[in-house]
Amino acid sequence: MSSKWFWVIIAIGTISMIVVGMSLHNKTVKESFGVVDNSVSTSIEEDKTQVTPFSTKKSPEAETVGGLSLEKAKQVFKDVCAAEDRAMREAEPMYSAAQTQEKLTEAVKYERALAEKYRSEVLAQYGITKEQWAEILTWGVKQGIELPSLQ
């Protein structure tokens, strides 16, 4: 699987986790997606404050994403992708050695833990919150930012 598709899958998973988090925080899943009485709001006029979980919040200046300049947001995106690539490389030996479903599950958990650790380190380095990261991630995927190749 190419690195680009890997990151698209990671992005979708991350966005899904954010949506679930939103629904558990204050809203039901239906409310999170704007579904009321099994009908989807299709008119902006109906609710001008409605924001779907997959939209990139427009900042006051079109030159920012997640409160960062486009260049800085792009660098954060690339650095987090590189950190998650590192986690994947470090977990690779466990995948190769996995002879049972249990060992494969352990390898997946190990990779996810490493990815979370390395991602958190990068976000801390830049002073980025998880909410900002979610916005940057969505923007980066929509922009088709070239991902760093696996090293």
C-alpha cells in the first residue's frame, strides 16, 4: 500500500474518532451530522450556525488553518505524518513475526501506541491542540499535500 493511501486511511480513522468524541461529549451522532427527525438539513437558510464535523473551519483570515499560517500548518501536517511513519517502521518487525491473530493484534496495538506517542510529541513541539490538529489534518487531506515517503 502506498504511503499516500495509508495516510488517507489514517485521516479517515482520525476524523471518525473525532466525530465519535463529539457525539459522546454533548450531542448524539444524529445531532453531530445535522440529522433531526431522520431528515438531513440541506438548506443553509435553515440553520446558519450548523457546522458539519468534516468541514474545515474558516478562520478570520483565509491564510490560516487551525490558527497557523498555511506554511506552518503544512509543516505540522508533514511532521506528524513522518512521526506516524516512524511508528509504522518501528512496528514492522512485530508484523513480520506475527504468526497468530493474537500476535498480529499486539502488533497493531503497539503501532497505534507508538503513533499516538510520536504524534503527541510533534503536536507538543508546535503547541498544537488535538482540535487544531483535526482541522489541520482535514485541510491537509483536502489539499492533497504531498506526504513524506516512508524512510
